[in-house]
Amino acid sequence: VYNSPENRLNFIYEPFTMADTVIPRTFVYDVETRVFDTVWLEVETMGYVEDHERSFALEQVKKGEGEQAVAGKHYIAFDDPLVADYYKIPAGKNTVRFPIILKRDPSLKQQEVTLCVQIGHNENFIPGYEKYQKKIIRVADILMQPKYWDFYASYYFAGKYGKVKHQFMIDATADLGIKMNDDFFYSLVGNPNSVDMGMTDYWFYFFTRKLAAENEARAARGEEPLREAPEPGETEGALVRFTRYER
């Protein structure tokens, strides 16, 4: 019989993958007047369901050696009255979906920052299973690799990620009103068990044709084919190309 007096809390992750442990989010696709963005997270309790509302604690911890997000500058602090009321488990429930509000600081046009969110301790909850305790949000106002441009996107139509390739895809689809962001890649390969290969084939051939036309135009101007920026130690970057079924 369950009789533990402790109530614990875990983050909920997407089915089939732990990819949402790291969440990239960029303002680069948005009009300049949009200064806030929302990342929705979800937690689940371990313990008894109660008949009253219970607050829970979030905290920021350092992750990696890069620039860390600053509360008030890059996101609304977890104890700010604007958001604090969202961080509660409702009466009679054992899950809740809640927002992390990001801010479009001018510094994000120069570099991305990391916000590592961890479940904290308070009078209502302590952390649950260790591997379900952190979410990492990478925030920028520059191009970032979409979360779902992962193995499946690379394998089925897009090939290896590169910022020049990504910008080319944005430009190639601009007149279609399509954004080359997380939502686009999720629609194609978000569930690896039900990838629509007809659609991935369509986009492979779409971008392959567009790239061929771009390189023809560049050759006519006496320019080299489209390349990525050189990696450290390289004299020239890799050619932009789209591949499928390559590991």
C-alpha cells in the first residue's frame, strides 16, 4: 500500500523521444515588434492527489560553458508576480502545463543564451526521478538548428544542418508563407513512427531543384556554388547539398 508522505515532481517529456530536453527558440522568424515568446512545459506529481492548490518551485541552474540566460533580461523570473500564479498544481489534479516567458533582448542578435530550468524544493514538492528534472531552453534572435532537424529530418530529406543551408531554405519558401522552424520539421518527422515519406520526398526534390537553380545563377555571375562558412581549420566551407537515406 502506498503510504509515502513525500510529494515529488517530474517534467513530462514528449512520446518516443527525449529531444524536448533541449528546446531551441529563436525570435528570428518574428516581426521586430514581437518582444515576448512562450515555451510551455508540463510537470506531473508523484504522491497523493490533494483537494487544494499546491505551488511548486522552479530554479535556474548553470548548463555548459556558454552564456547563461539572465532573469529579467532574457526571461521573466520564476518568482515574478506576472507568472508565479501559473506554477501551481490545481486541486484534484496531478499535472499542469505552465509557461516560461522569454524576452527579446537586443543581445540575442549577437549570441544565443542557455536557460536551464530545474524543479526545486518547497513546502509542497521535492524533485522526483533524476532524469526528469531539467529542461534546457536555448534562446536567440539568430538562426538556430530547429529541434526536429535531427536524425530523422537529416535522413529523410534535409541532410546535415548548416546555417547557410537553413537561410537558403527560408529564402526558397518565403513566397509560400512557410517558416523553416520547429513546427515545419515537427510536421514532417515529429513522430518517427509515422513519417510521411511522400511529403519528405516532395521537400527533398523541392529544395534540390531550388538549389540547382541558385547555383546556376551564381555560376552565371562568376560566383562559387553555395557553401557553408568554413569550420575552424578549413580554408573553404562544405558545399550546401540536400541528401536522403544517408547515415
